[in-house]
Amino acid sequence: MKHYKGYLIDLDGTVYFGKKRIPTAETFVRKLIASEVPLQFVTNNATRTPEEVAAMLNQYYEIPVNPDMIYTSSQALIDYLKVNEKGKRVHVVGEKALKDQLERAGFQLDQTNQADFLVQGLHKSATYESLGQAVQALLNGAKFYVTNTDQLIPTENGLYPSSGAITAFLSFASGLQPLVFGKPHAPIIEGAVKRLCLNKADVLLIGDNYQTDIQAGIQANLDTLLVLTGVTQAQEVKQLDPAPTYVVKDLSEWELG
Ligand SMILES: [Mg+2]
């Protein structure tokens, strides 16, 4: 096994599974932190701030992390916007966490059709009227950015439509294709690698979902480790093409070297 200097780690399915704990993953992460190995947790979920994610990991999973170790699809998007849309007005289709982060990054919210660009994430209280306003902004020339295009989100009432379903609605109505930042797209991985301040060859990406985590890693030219504690099942591994660099049953099988 090769030695890696830093890690990008998915959360749900990799570090925990819904509300269930994965003790082998917690041990692995605590070992990384104790050895001061640079790492970033990379999550598509744009409905929570890094502070909220870190608080949850500390409280429920005994994983002692700081908010600066969490990289969400909304942060990847904001890192991009700071360079490319500086000083411009944004129409937001998304939850409070996304709006707060955009405002903190210096962007002025403008929920009219006059906004310069539109940012969309999961918005659980979206209405036909609010989505109609968003479509108006797009038809009026606002650039179209999306945090993540997850298809479904697990809830207490079963699987519900996730961010990508809203993207499909806006995209269909406007006839426009967005720039997407979350996995399986590469921008979130590129942004997270930058934070580690390491070369790509020295970084390993760990995730449980071949279609999102591993695909994003491959898109970004990183070595990948598929862990079979979440979405992708052992019987699927043989057919995966291109294959992940490594596959393990759980993270107790991965030696830090
Ligand atoms: Mg996952």
C-alpha cells in the first residue's frame, strides 16, 4: 500500500450511516487526527454550515473536529464565486445556511429577476411561486450555479427528492444547464485538495458511494478508496469501471503506514 500524506473523507455512509455509528471509521479518523495527518471531510450537503456539521460530529460520533476540517459543496461554490462573481448580486434557491454563507462571503441577496447570478441547493420550503421567480431570473440572464445534484435524501418518512430534483425543475423550465460543484463533479474535490496544501498524488479520497465519491475522485485525478459501509455493495465491486484504486470492507483494513 502506498503512503498518503492527506485524506479527503466522505461523511454519510463512510464515517456514520444515517444515525448509526461506524466504530471502525471513528477509530480510523481519531487515529488520523492524533497523528496530525491533514484531512478534510467532503460533503455534498449544503443545508448545514461547517460549524453545524462539526458540532454534530463532536456530539454524536466522538469525532473531535473543527469547522475548518469540513468542506461542503456550498463552500466549493463560494470559493469559486469569490473569484468569479465578486461584488455581484445573488438570487438564492436554498436554505438559511446557504444564504447566511453567501452573505458572510460578501454577496448581496436579490430575490428578484434582476440578480446577476443564481445559486441553488436543496430548498425544502420552495414553492411554485418561489421557483417561478428563480426561473424568471435565469430567463433574464442570471448565471446558474448549483451546490449539488443529489437525487434523493433520506428522511424519517423515507426517501424524498433532493437538490437535483429542484435543479431538474429549473433547468427544464429555463432550458439552461448549471455549473455543478458537488460530487460526482470535480470542483468540490479540487477545492478540498487546495485546502490540504498537498499534491494530488499524495492525497487519498475515501467514500462509500461509487457513483458520487469515487467518480468525483476519478474526475479530479485522485487515488480513491471505496469503503463498503454505505451505498455501494460488495457484489457490485467486480463491475465497477473504472475501478476504485482500493476497496475495503471497513476502515479497520486500511493501514496508515
Ligand atoms: Mg456517502
